[in-house]
Amino acid sequence: PELGDNPRSVIETALASASVELRLGVGVTAIDAAGLTLADGERVPADMVVVCGGMVASPLTTQVESARDERGRLVVTPDLRVDGYPDVFATGDVAHAEVDDAGHVALMSCQHAMMMGRFAGYNAARDLLGLTTQPYRQERYVTCLDLGSAGAVFTSGWDREVEKSGAEAKKIKETINGEIIYPPAGGRDQILAAATLVPGHHKSPPEKR
């Protein structure tokens, strides 16, 4: 539901084409060897039940006596220091960090983890050198959801405006999964270039005229 209304029709069409039946707004009260029982009393027979219950931060965060959010992520300052621990930086899926001045919080995704990692490394190095750190900011936000045989759906902004869908969006998803999320290859120059705080694929596209 957090994806909102904009990509919903694309997702629903993809699920329907894959013969996926939906039961929305109802909980599960029991799971057994023959299936599951919903809160409204409906019985769903199944040979296998897969539960997707959301994500939580690494238990490593419990070693730090600091503020955490409902997913166990450590609350960090704008430059990604752990609140109350000026010599400790947190990043990725263990950090509760704001991405912009509007108060949006980074998601537990590669898109935000990779950028936070850049800023945390940059700031840790500058802190060791006695230099001023830089607040983490990631103004551009996109969603690229794989839809199996139906392709994918690509949205931009926190209101998730659909920009591409189907095979065209699938190519973007394949580039993300097959290239962008991996460490840079090449020599020193290529690696340092890839470590820039705002890589090319995170910059906002030019405005349409």
C-alpha cells in the first residue's frame, strides 16, 4: 500500500496476468500443514505458505545504547553519526536517516544503502582528518519493481509517478540488478570516480521543456 495509487493499476494487471488471487485488508490467524486460515474465516488450502513479514535491522544495532526506530535502525544525525556516539557512523539498513528537508526517511533498499555508504565513508574519513563533514542528502527517489513476465514498473518521486512499465522498465531493473549494485571494476581512477557522492544515475534528470 505504501506505493500509493499511481503504480497500482500496473501492478494489479501484472498480478492478474500471472493468475495471482488477492485477499486485501484481512489478516492471517493460523497456518498449518494444509494451508492457512484468514481472519474472516476463509480457508486457503496450500502445499506451501510463504510469509513476507517486512524487514528489521541487524541485531548488531542492539550493542549500541541509542535511539532506534520501530525496525531497529539507529537514529543518526544529518552526517550519519549515531545519536549520542560522535565517533560512530551508521549506514545502510541499520540507519534511520532523513534523505531530504521534507522529512522523508531512507528505505531499507540498495538505492539508499549505497548512497548512505558513500556519505558515511566520506564523512568518517573527513572526521579523522579534522575536516567538516557533509550532511547526507538524496533528493532523487525512484522505485523499480520487477513484475516477472509482465516486465516491471519504474516510478519517480515520493508520489511514485509512473515513468515506464513493461519491457522498457524491465531493462532498467536488469541494469540495477546486474550492474549498478555491484562494486566498481577497473583501476584506481575508475574506483575513485565511482565513489563520488552523487553518481550519474542518482542525479535528477533534466526538466522537460
